Amino acid sequence: MAYRWSGVTVDCLDPRRVARFWSALLGREEGPSEPGWVYLGGRSEDLPRLVFQPVSEPKRGKTRIHLDVTVDDIETGIYHVVSLGGSFTGERHDYDEGVVVVMADPEGNEFCLCQYH
């Protein structure tokens, strides 16, 4: 049996709002979706599909799995995320191989912006 990574699902109060943020950030188009859900991309694409699933409770605590998004310029990346409705958590890590900053989408789901040397 073969296992293939096919998607990442994000729980959200407002799937449409959160999907718009990720669509604008990553340039992924909306694909066919179940009612109330939003899918970015499709199963036939090379990249995993992003799925935004409606839930009734808000996020609590730190996100245990997150996306890493690589950018050419960390400061420009931070500005762009904030302009789309996301936020900078204030957490920054400078490593020999580059810089990682922790950002959040409009519902507080954390992800990392990474600029590698």
C-alpha cells in the first residue's frame, strides 16, 4: 500500500474568511468543496490540498502542526501577511541557515515564515 500526503485540514469558525487569506498568501485557487467547507487546490495537483473545515469552537492554545512558508525577504513577508489580515506573534528565531518568524492567520492558527540564506 502506498501512502501519499494529499492535504492539510484547518479547523475554523469562518472557513471562507480563512481560506481567502491562505488563497491570497499562497496563490492557490478554490476547488470543488463540500457545503460549508472550502478547498484550495484539488486532489489531482502536485501540491497537497488545503481544506478549511467549519467547527463551532474557537482555537485554543498553540497550533500543534503548522505550515512553513518560505519567502525571499522576511520583512516584506511579515508586512504582506499583516496586510492580508494575519498577524505577527512577535516570535522570531535567527539561525545559521536563516530566519524564522511565527505568524498567525485571521483566526490565530500559527505558521512560520522562513527566509533561508
